[in-house]
Amino acid sequence: MAAISDYLESELLNFLFRGSNSFMGHTMAQNPDKDNVPYGKPLNLSIALTGRPPQDNDTGATIDEIPVNVDVGGVSRATNYKRYDLGSPSEIGDNNWLPVGSDGTNDSLAQAYSVHSARASKTFVPPGNSTPTTVLIGDGSTKGYYYPLFLSQGAVTGANTIVTYNFVDQPGINFYGAYSTGSDSNFYENQEINPDPTDILIRLYEDNGFIKNKISLKFNKAVSNWGFVSGIAILDSPNYGEGNLLMHAQLKNPRQVTPGDSLYFDPKTLEISLK
């Protein structure tokens, strides 16, 4: 058994990253020796950048973290690198992260999703009518992509009619898209080709057990070469070389960082999930 329910995903993400002091319906006892933060909840969360993507058995001491000093012609030069300190999730976690499963916006900047499914139902009011219509799409055997879809109606732009989509594999989740006709080139139903193989502009929706950054996460500007940055890690310490590794990933857009460069994550561009 490996699948995690939406409920457990939400409980874990809220407890670890946001301000929740309860877990699975139980209010956690406060630890008087650790600023009254509940037992088991991190006192700090920080983001580190790495050259090599971290491994599951890494720690804050063994990750290939960007160095704080580099050798330049036999002279040690500071890089100006430091972890991004997110502070205490009990105190400011809700300021750092959007609610679980939320894009936190109804505007055109919301994340566009694709859903890969063999069948969908869509509910809409046809142009010129006043009664909502629900129809099934697909025969249950031919799978394909539906896109672009949004988690909020307000994110659908340029549409005379907004359609609500529901998928068997995503129970309880409403997706919103434009009214689709044969001449509509901005919306696609059951297309065979992945619309965004790099998963940047139109992200493949897997489940609603995720959170996204609410604020801009900007690292210090490099003053010496940082080298090739390809990994990211979340740890429970802001101190270089310390802490437990909690989560990690390979960056989808690794890059060489040279003096004058600044790495940052705009709001809603860093997604954390349990998948």
C-alpha cells in the first residue's frame, strides 16, 4: 500500500510547512523547551541550493550545497551564498505558503494544468441558452490530455462560456476551461500529445496534495561563481552544513550561476507535494 489520501497529504503539509499546530484531529502538545512549538514540528525551515541533486540519505552536512567560499587564483573569495531562511512555520508559515491545493488567485497568472484521462464530464451553459448542460467526453478507452485547465474560474480568459470539468481520477476537484468548439484553438480535449513535456507552462495535474510559495523567494546575489546549480533541498536548519534533509528535488531549469546573477522563485512557482 503506497497511495496517500488527500486528507493525510493536507495534514502533513499543513503541519510541516504552515501554521497548523494539530495533526489528524489532535492538537499537539507544546514543547516548553523549544519556544512552545508543538512536539515534532520543525523550529525552522530553510531552502538550500545544490550542485548535485540531493539523495534520500543525505543530510545538511552531506548535500552538495553551493559553497560559501571558492578559490580564485589561490585566493579564497566569498560567494555570498546562504540558505533562504523561511523562519518558524508555527509563526510565519501561513505567510510563506498558500493553503494546501490552492493557487491562491483568480487572475490570469494562475497555473495552467493538463489532465491525462480517458473520460471526463463537463458542465456548461451553451451560448444562447440558460440551462446548464452536462455531457461525458471520451469512451473510457482512448486516453488523452485536456488543457489548459485552471483551479479557479477567474483564471479562464477569452472565453464566452466557462466549462467545469470533472475527472474520475481526480474526485471532488473542479477544473475550469474555455467552451470548446471545433474552431476553438485555445483549448484542447483529449489530445494525444503532451502539451508541455517540460512541465513548466502547463503542469500535469497529479493531485491536490500540494502547496505553493505565497511570497517571492530570492537568494543573495552571487559575487563569485556558484558553479552549476541543479538541485534544491528543504532542511530544518538555516545554518550551512547543518540540519536534517526533509525534501529535495532536481531543478527543472538548472543553470550556471556567475557573479551578478540572482536566483529566485516568483510566487506560486515553487510547488511542494508528497508525490
